[in-house]
Amino acid sequence: VCSSDLDLTQGFEPTARGTMAQRLDATGAATYELRPNVRARFDALYSAAWDEVDFLPSGSADRTYLTVGPGIDWRFLPDWTLTAGYRFRHLDNADGTAHGNQIFAQVTWNLTLLR
């Protein structure tokens, strides 16, 4: 079983200078069920932010952020999941460009009240 998801969000926030800041996010995910309790996935996030806008941004964003990476989820008990993956991160702003790599693992417990 294969599934995918794409979300786009836009928001405005007041700044301490009395202006508005805008943020635009695009997130996507694709998963593939390898076995009934194991899923492979690929996640991506792109975010752009403008520090001061009147209503619509003009020009390039003041900051951009991108993260992409594969992962795997293993449900080893009905309420417990082990997740492991890799993420590549890229940040671009007025101070320069930065890249990062992240390897992670987490264990999640989901409380199920009614079965």
C-alpha cells in the first residue's frame, strides 16, 4: 500500500517592529507499506519567510529552509513504534548558507483508550 500527502500553509505574524512577517510552508510525504507493521517513507519540507510585508511579499524570501530524507517506521507492539531515518537540511538567509545532516531514532508510545 502506497500513500502520499501534500500540505501548503501560509501565515502572517506581527513582529516586534510593528510590521507583519509572512511564512509559506510546503510539506510532503510518501509512504510505502513493506509489511503490515513496517512502512518506508520519504518526507520533505520547504519553508520561505519574509521579515516585513505590507500584504503580499515582493522579491525573494529573507530566509528559506529545506529538509528532505527517507525513514522507516516499525510497529513492534500494537502501541509502540520505532522510527529511524536521515534528514538533509539546508538554510539560506542574509548571513549565508548552511547545510546539515541528521540521523535519528525515536520510540513512540500511542495511548489507546478503547479497542
